[in-house]
Amino acid sequence: MKIINRQASFNYELLEKFEAGLVLNGAEVKSVRSGHIKLEEAFIKIKDGEAWLFNAHIHPYSFAVEGIDPYRARKLLLHKNQLLKLNQLTEQKGLTIVPVSCYTQRNNIKLEIAIGKGKKKYEKREAIKKKDWKRGLKT
């Protein structure tokens, strides 16, 4: 199962992509495997040399006993050189780290993240015009 954050490619110009592991509880894993995760409002920050996913909503698993906050911060698992590179790139003006998609790989849950540069309003309008134009060609 693959959950894609469509807002990421619309709001940001994605420059470089990375794959990161996601640290979750047991009930959260079952919920993500069933496709109950929202990445639209999510963002990633680097704190104390570790990458954290903020504001991603994982719907509580219906059969879970314990109550877990659906918006809690979750740690990302990356190599040290990847963390250093991400930290250096985000210190530049206008660059940020955004989650692009979440998927399962064997028994692990992975998060595809990307370095993104924010688009201006006129760039977003041009993207909408191109989509409409391509849609008109198909019909």
C-alpha cells in the first residue's frame, strides 16, 4: 500500500528524494498498513541531530487498547551522512523537508521525503493550466 502526498508536489519543487524508516507503535503500524495516514499537513524538522515527522495524522486503530495521540511527533530513521546533508540543505534559504509518500517495504514502513523549494502563486497557476490543457487533449 502506498499513500501519496499530492500537496507536496503542488506546493513545492522537489529537488532530491530520500527514503527513511518510521518509528511507530504497534497499533500505529496496523493503522498505517490499512491506509489510515494523512501527510497533507505534515512537515519534517531536524532537532538535536535527529529527523522528526510532525503533524502527520495516523488514525487510531479501532481494536487498540491504549489511546495514542494521532498527531504526535514521530522519529525518522536515516543514516548520519543523510542527516548532515539534510541539515545543510535546510539551512539554505527557502528549502524545506517534506514527506512525499508512505509505503510498506517487506515488513517495514518507509517514508519517502524530499528537499523542496516553495513555489510561488504564479507557478502553481501555471501547473493548474497545464493539467487542464492536458485533460482537454484526452477528451
